[in-house]
Amino acid sequence: VYIPTAQNLAELRQEVARLREQVQAAIAAQEIADTVDAADVAEALDSAAEELAKPEPKAQRVARKLKEAAELLTGAAETATAAGKVGLAIIKLAPVAMMLWKLAEALG
């Protein structure tokens, strides 16, 4: 697990892409118990990445989508922890999403 340190939107784009890959792997491994939540997390991260790919991305929109992803991942992590599945990657990814959300807000 890494600690996001994005100083600009280009770095944020790279870190969101990395988080998307890791979340997709966790979803494929069925680490998110609720399939609707899993789809919503993927959609929120996809939307953030799409916005970041624009020539002039809106940091506020990116932050809003990352907040949504962070909240969903936090819920999934809490569910996994409550079920005693403390080794799941999703538990480590929730704080990363939270940090990316805060970084996007700061860039906005």
C-alpha cells in the first residue's frame, strides 16, 4: 500500500489510476460483499479518472467522485473487518481513497 502525495493534477491522475487498478483487483477477488457497492465504487473511480483525463479537469468534480469512492470503500472495509476478514486489500485501499479525496480538494 502506498501513501498518495499528489502535488498536481497530473500526479493525482497517476495515483487515481493506481487506486482504480487495485480496487478492480479487489472487486475481482470479491472483497466487496455488496455487488451494487462494488459497481458504484468502480463507477466513481472511473468518473474521477475521466475528469482527470480532460485538458482542464475540474478538481472539485474529481474530489466529489473520490469522496464517493472513499465512503463506499470505507463501508466495505468496515464490513470486511466486522466479518473478521482483516487481510483483505480493500481495508488498506479505503484510507488511500480518503487521502486522494483530500488531495483533490486541496488542488481545487
